[in-house]
Amino acid sequence: MTAVTPARTLADEQAVAQRILDHIDHHTTDLSEHTWREPVANYRSTERFERELAEVFRRCPTPVCPSAAVSAPGDYLARDVAGTPILVARGRDGVVRAFRNACRHRGVPLADGAGCGRTAFVCRYHGWTYGLDGALRHVPDGYGFPDLDPAEHGLVPVRTEERHGLVFLTQDEPAHHNDALDELAGLIPPDAHLHGTTQIDIPANWKIVMDGFLEGYHLRATHRQTFYPIQFDNLNVIERFGRNSRVAFPYRRINKLREVAAEDRSLDGMLTFVYHLFPNVVVATFPLNLAVIVHEPLAVDRTRTITYTLTRVAGDDAEGQAALKQGLDFADEGVAEDREMVRAIQRGLASRANEHFVFGRFEGALTHYHRQLGSILG
């Protein structure tokens, strides 16, 4: 399911393929202009963490889920986003909306988890009922609230935008706009459906979790028996679009493209693209599936990773489903290795050995995202 955007900024398939083949031939990789020193205090400071939530997460358009997770009217999901209980639902009119997940009577959350087939949300405390559009539809024994204006007591909306197969939220104003999101056009195929959703809590700062997705310098050391035999160590193409980035992790079989005319080369099945959507979401492409991975900060030292797996493989395609499972199981092995490194880094913070983490010139995607984060926080 590798897809390349018809981008104004991102390179096309043929250009990316040639850059990778050139790197293979010259034993090189993409280099940024400078190294970067990120203060370790930025991973440990509670004050910094609270500012990240308030000034970045709640004011940037942030993907909360793929559209496929709420694909039909009545589909919904409810979870905390940057510490705020949020309810997302697709209405009968087909529009996705998000609300602060609290009854307007006494504040009880109206839903938990995810589901489908809803026609309304009913508060389990006193039965106040809201439509999928957030409007207050019914108050039991309404005569007890003679001055209540239903129009002013609907669910509190959160700015919601559905673009290119993703649902974006912006909780607070003034918002930090992300004008580069149209680079994602074509990334998620319109016929991709939700295969499954998983989540895991990791005892580490969200930025440590995020860092591990954006460089290939660790492939040989960390993934010696998993990713390294089929990929290259420290060989990446790194591109930036707005606050976001795209990193190409080529498979060794990309060498087969040498036998294909340059203008006919396709990257389908030849690499994994990792799109970093600022600040905390990754979209990763694989031959048979695509993963939308949300790193939800829970505390300065705790992150919830939610993975939405999308695929075009039909449910009744036994051979395709078997191949998909094999690919997902293989990826899970490598991701487990990454999580162990994340936990180790978090434990290492307590050593006080480092005042800064130094990102090399081949870790340019890390430099870009930390620079963007710092520019907002001042």
C-alpha cells in the first residue's frame, strides 16, 4: 500500500528511487546542514510538558484518527486527546464532528472507547440525550429546568477537519495552521478499510517515542534479526513539508529497479515511507497495509501509542489475509525492539549523564521536528 503524493514539495517516485540508488552506490545517506543539541531537560520537565500540551497539541491541527475509524454514520470514538476527553462521531449527514466529551448538565462523559450504529448519546447519569450533531435532543422532566435553552446546551464542539483520509482536531485558539497538509493527497487510498486498532502504554516521554520513528541510524544495532536483513542501515531519504517530514526506509530489493527504465520505476513494495505529522502522529506505509500511529502524551514520562491498521485486502481473501498477518507479525517484532530502546532511554534520563542529546546530520528529521516544537514554545 505504498502511495506517493502528487506533491508540490515531496519528490515523486522516480526521483526518490534515484536518490536511494545513488546512496547505495556511494555508501551515503541524506544529510542535514547541521547537527542538533536537544536539552535532556526538555524530556524531563513537567513544566515543559504542560506547555507542550497547552501551546502545541491543543492549538495545532492534530490527526486524532483515520477517517476509516469512523467511516459510517453512527460510528464514534472517545478518548483523551492532549489531556482533554474528546468524542468524535460521524453524523447522519456524513460529516465527522468532534466534541468535548462531557454532558452539559453535570459533566459526565457520554461515551467510552469506540463503536458503531449510534443514533444518539445518552448520559448515563440523568439521561440527557444528544444527537450525533451534538445538539441537545431531550431532557427528562424538562419542566425542572424552565430557563434552559437547548440551543445553548449542546455538546461543546471542537474544530474538526477531515482531509486526505484523516480526521484533524484543533482544540484551542489561536490555532497554529499547518498549510502543508495537502501534501498528503493520495497517501491513504479511499478504499482502505480499518483492519484493527491496538493501543499500548509506554513508560516514556512522548518525544522519545517519536524520535525512534524518524531515523535509520539504529537499524543494524537494534533490529539485527528483524528489519536490518531486509533494509539498509543509515540510508534514508528525508524530506520536509511545513512542520512535517517524510522519511524513506528502502528495502534491499529496491536494487531490482536498476533493471527498469527511470521513468517507469514504481516504489510499490520497495520501501516504507514514514510520514511525521506534527506534532505526534506517524503514518507508515507497508506493502499490504498502512499504519496511522498516534503517540498520545499521558504524563511527562508516559505515552499511549494507538495504532490504526488500514488495508485494502478483502476480509474473504484468505491468501491475502495470511500474507497481511505475516507482515503485521513481522512488524510487531521490530516495533517491540523499538519500545525496549524507548524504555531504556527513559531509564537513562535519571543517570544525569547527558545535558543534551546530539542528533547527527543523518538524523535531520529529528532536528526538523524539535526545531518546529521549539519555535512554537519560544
